[in-house]
Amino acid sequence: MKVLSLVLVLMAGLTFTALPTSDLNAQTEPVVGTWLNQDKDAHVKIFEKNGKYYGEIVWLKNPLDDSGKARLDVKNDNKELRSRGIMGLQLLVGFVKDGKGYYDDGEIYNPKDGAMYSCYLEMKGNDKLKVRGYKYGMKFLGKTQYWTRVK
């Protein structure tokens, strides 16, 4: 009986070690998770897809406009996109991990002004994320926000 128990424990251990680790690595990547923006009016869920990182709005403090309808992307530079909803909007696009806690080569969309910016993300501890948006490749001419992890 003891031998059978030992065999079952060993088989269970082998099963877990044979699981693919790519999903586990994506879940443990520091930037992955849900973040509260600096204005405290939106949650952004950051996720990995095909080796790049993206983020979408999953919560809004004020999801409805003054008429009681879902808030739309009315300030978008592209007139064809002004009828899309803000909830579920992908605002972080195509970030590549570039060293420990640093993610670059991405873009951020700002629904408050309707513009897309170059952007990088930098972890500042476990629960703080530096988000720096800029134009024309000039990182020193931009705006920085600090987001906090939602627990």
C-alpha cells in the first residue's frame, strides 16, 4: 500500500513538471495584472499575447455619459472610431519586454484627447507602474503617470 501511494505521488509530481511553462511565465510577469490609472477613474488589465503586452479598460468610475448611455470614444482622431465604447477599449498596444521590469516599443491611446502616443512602461516595485507617453520619438518630451496595482 505504501509503495502504491509513493508511485501515485511521484506520478502526480511528474505530471505537474510536464505542464507547459509559457502560460505560467506570462502570469508571473510583473506587468501582467489589473492597474488603477493615476486619475483613479479606470482599471486597465494588462496581458501578454504572442510575446507582446497589451492593456484594455475593464472598469470605469463613470461608465455612462450625461445621457445615461455607455461612454463612447468621441474624441478619437479617427472619425470612424468615435462610435466605439470606452469600456473594453484596448489602450496599450504591442509592448516588448526590454530588461527586468521595463517594457518598450509600445503605444498608448488616450481617450481623453483622442490621440495615440509612443509609450514605455517601467515597474517601480511590485505594485507601481510608471507609464510614460510621448510623441515624435522624444521620450524627454512627454507625460508620466504612475498606476497602482488593483488587488
